Amino acid sequence: MESNATDKIRAVLIDDEELALTALKGKLNEYCKEVEVIKTFDNPQEALKQINGLHADVIFIDIEMPRMNGFTFLQKLETINFELIFTTAYSQYAIQALRISALDFLLKPIDANDLKEAIKRLKVRIENRKRPTESRSENQTLEDQLQILLQYQQKNSQPLGLIALPARDGLEFIDVNEIIKIESDSVYSILYLNNNKKMVITRTLKEMEQMLPAHQFFRVHKSYIINLRFIRKYIRGEGGTVLMADGSSVEVSRRSKQDFLKLFSGK
């Protein structure tokens, strides 16, 4: 790292939710004057292309992002010459992985005091990285910590078959392969199943997106997630329309169109 004691800490923020990016940037600007946010990304694929040229001191990265979560993002990087602070909403699995690897993280919604403490720890790590290897105070390097994290992730992330959803008298277990699509209804989600059943559950579409396997489900619109296995036809348009196996049609937003079509481009 090339920063000195008088330099600002150069930060990059990666989160698929623009509101989360705005909130974190605002808190850094208000409470952590020593940090300069040099770039924000709401698309991890785009961040992956640009990250090496930004010369960041630290990256704040959301773990639960569709199509490329925070762990996958790290695996795709050739080199990591910056510090990391993960952000996560509630994933107990992610928190356990981070605790085991001793990597720093913040829980959403991010508390100002927690953020200030994280920046204090960050300063120590940045100073420590500038010392000769033999004089560093840490027992583990960042590379060691990431290796532990990724080993844990690979060992404990089994293919998802069933998800547990709240019911009046307990939990109802649903096979994800039975879900055709999910529709947002404010703080609720409506699940359409391939046995002509419909379920209304107290989970937001964002929460459902985080629960479902990214290789099988895609959020084509702010109000819809579809199971890619049940697509029967795509009709071109401004965003386009997808026809599903149950005969229903789902609008594809302009913002999602490019990423959606890439899934079928063979690249």
C-alpha cells in the first residue's frame, strides 16, 4: 500500500442495493473523515473489471449479492492488495465463516459506532502491512485469512434442495425445484409452485433472493424472481418478457436485460 499517515484511506464500496451504497457512503463521509470513497459499484461483475486500476486501500463488500456473492468475487480476483470489510444483513452462515477466518465485518443496518471501530481496526491493519514481514504483529496474513474463509465456504456450502419458510404452526419445507416464480407484494412474497399451488409468506423478495441458489434463480425485475428451469420463451422488447412453463408471463426490466441474456449466451 502506498498511503502514508497523512493520506486518506481510499475506499471502494460494492453492494447490489443502491440504498445500501448511499447509506454507507453517507456514514463514512459523516463519521470517518479519514476515509475517501473513490468508487461505488452496484454490480460486482463491473467491480471485478475495474478494481485493480483503482488502487484502493479497503473494499467494503456485501456478501449476499445475486449472481456473484462476496466470496465468489474474492475467488475471481488474481491478486488482493487491499484490506477487506464485509457487510451482511443477517446470514448466520456468513457470520460464522467470517468469525472463523477472523476477517472484519459489519452487520446491516450499519451502526455508526460499529463503523468507527471498524475504521480504527482498519488503520492498524494498514500500518501493519507497511512493516517488513518479520516485524508484523499479526499471526495471520490477509491471504491466510482468506484461504481459511474460502476453505470453510467450499466445505460447508452444500447444494440447496429445501428451504424452510414460516407457516402459522411452524415451518414449511419447500423444494426449490418446485418454485416457478416469486412475486413481491410489499413485505410479503408470493410463491408460485409447479403443482398449481400458491403461497404467501412473510419474507421480502430481497430475503428470498438471498436464500435461493443464484445459478438457478434470477431476479428479472424489482418485483419478480424466476426459476430459470421453467423458462419456455423470451420475447424481445425494451426489457423483454419471459414466458414460463405455467403459461404466465413475467416482465424483464431494462436494467436486468443484459445480465439475463448473458446467462444464455454461452460466454
